[in-house]
Amino acid sequence: MNKKKVISDFPKSFYKGKKVFVRVDFNVPINLENDSIREDYRIRRALPTIDFLIDAGAKVILGSHLGRPKGKIVKDLSLNIVAKRLSELIDKKVVFVEDFIGSELSKKLDDLSDGSVIMLENLRFHKEETENDSGFSSELAKLGDVYVNEAFGTSHRAHCSTYGMTKDFVDKISGFLVDKELSFVSKMMRTPEHPFLVIIGGSKIKDKISALGNLLESADKILVGGGAAYTFLKANGVNIGDSIYEEEMIDWVKDVFNKYKEKIILPIDHIVSKDFNKSSQCSISDISIPSGHMALDIGPKTIELFNSIIKGPGYIFWNGPMGVFEFEQYSSGTIHVARAVALATWRGATSVVGGGETIAAIRKAEVLESEISHMSTGGGALLEYLGGSSLPGIEILD
Ligand code: AMP
């Protein structure tokens, strides 16, 4: 893919007085009990782009989705709370607009002063958004003179705000975050520094096979933990007790294992339990898991083994937790891996961590954002891109 234009490729004067529609990904987790934002990382990550445009004198129109309202107005999924948080972060008024379709908004925007910031209500309150409806696309397009994509995590979707509306724009540019995502991922796909280490976890392999297929070729070592490891172990004839695995992936895994045996490192012990809950009794099991037990984290010997490999320098890509890290007693493997990746980064490795769960795990391990080279905001989009799919929201950019 050719390099995409980024907002700083144009002089600031280009934006002065223009209405710039920025598709952001403010799909943040909300605490419904006290109506607060649990984690504002995705908002903070868009600030360099928003600040740049304000400073350039643009009128910044922000569009995003939040959750899955499925075309209906869902009060708990209003972006009003996000507009307020953004206003605090940029120390500036953010005009929140609920009704932006078929209204006079476009003309009203012309009257706003340069540097104003407008946040639209949840785009997915309109069912047309995800249907890539041409009428809805045109309505959105009327709101801006320039289009900016700052929502890498939604770029694999051909929705109105990521795809359909862009045909009405001459200038379709990437924001700083999308540009950073693309440069890290392209580098990883084309010329990663070696040793190139891939760490895969999480519950499912199925969503990750295209990405894994591509990475296996260039990686020097692949560490497999989390639920994903048990399909590998079962395919190797190891007793996995009641641990999760994907029957339909067994043949694929056998194939991959035959081809890349020397590269793939699997857990050699586990933390197991008879029950899946946050206060369940647990114990350490060696590689073969007793029947009636499920593995919910990697064991201490595996942590030691993985730690000895995650050293740096080189390139490290990590996607998916090593266990059910949401429960305290099964979080040790993930926390150790997070800390090892941070240490490897200090030793000169380039580290890319992707997927919402993995970023939550980084927080739990008290690893700082600055200790990871790049924390990708794209889960599904990242995996699709790594798997070689073209992302509609990226393809349309200049
Ligand atoms: P994914 O979306 O595929 O990256 O999966 C993330 C989820 O995998 C997390 O919520 C973990 O709780 C879960 N997970 C990780 N390891 C295991 C395991 N051994 N058994 C069951 N679930 C797991």
C-alpha cells in the first residue's frame, strides 16, 4: 500500500476556516453505575490531530460511534459524556449536536468561529450508518469540506462515516494516529527487525488465522498462550481436560505446526481449576491437564520460559491475554508477559501491542504507555490488515 497523506502534509493555512469532518473512534468503555468513562485512552490518542486542526483555525466536526445501538437511540450510549470529557482535555467548549441530519446544521457551522469543535451524537443511532446508505452518506458529507480518518479501529468497516461519505470529498486525509498505526503495521509486515517475536493469546484462534498465517512466515518465534494454546496442545495429542479449544481449527493447527514446529512455543504448565469464576480454587498442573479441570492461565515454568524469550532487541507483536486475566488468580501470566514486553522495549525492541483486551492487560500490569512502542487502537481492523485484507476506510484515503 502506498503511503497515505497525513494532515501535516498540508500547511496549516489549508485548513483555516474550513469545516473538517474527522471520523474518530471514541468507542470508550462507560461505567453505567456512576455515568463516567472508564478508560479515555481512545480520546486522548486523537488529541494531537484535534489540537493541530484547532490551531490551524479549522472548524472541527467529530463523528464517532459508541457501542452497538443497532440503529436506535439508546440513552446509555450517547456521546454527550465523551464530548464533556473531550472538552476537559482540550480545555475548550465542545458543541454537542444531537440532530445533524436534514437540519440546517451545515449553514450554522459556517457561522461558528475558526477553531470551534463540534461533536456529533452517536452515528450508529441511525441504522443507515452501518448500512452504508447513500442518503445518509450525503447528509454527513454536507457537514465538511475536508475528510480526515482518525479511526483506525473502524477502518475495516465500509460504513457511511468511514467509507460512503468520502466519495463527496476531494481531500481525504489520515490523522496522526491512523498514520502511526499504518507505519508500525506496514513495517511489521514488510521489514520487521529480527528477532521478530509474535505473542498470541486470547480465547480464539479463528479470528486471528489470516494474521497468524502471514506472521508465521516472517516471525522467528511464536509464543502461544491463553485459550488459543489449548487447540495447539490438543492437536499435539496433549490432554487438555476441559480447557477451551476450537475443534474446527485442529486441522489448520496441525498443518501450521508441521510447517513451523521449531518456531512455535507452547505452554509447559498451567494454572487450572474445576470452575470458571473469580473466586474458584486453582492449582498448578504440568503439561497434561487432569480431566475435569480447565487451564485458565499459563503456569510458573511457562512464565519463566516465555520471559527468557521476550528479551529484545528486535520486533515484538503481542495480541491476546495469556489467561483469564480479568480474574485475579489467573492474571499472573498476562501481567508477567506485559512486564517482559516493557523490559524488552527498554532493551531496544520495537513493541506493538494490539487488541482492546491486551491494552487492558497492559494497564493491569501497571506498564506505562511510554514503555510500549505502539499500542494499537485497532482490534479487528489490525488483525484484518495483518491478514492481508485491504481496509475500506484506509483504501479511500489520498
Ligand atoms: P480474544 O478476544 O480472542 O483476544 O480473547 C480475550 C479473552 O480471552 C479474555 O477475555 C480472556 O479472559 C480470555 N482467555 C484467555 N485465556 C483463556 C483461557 N485459558 N480460557 C478461557 N478464556 C481465556
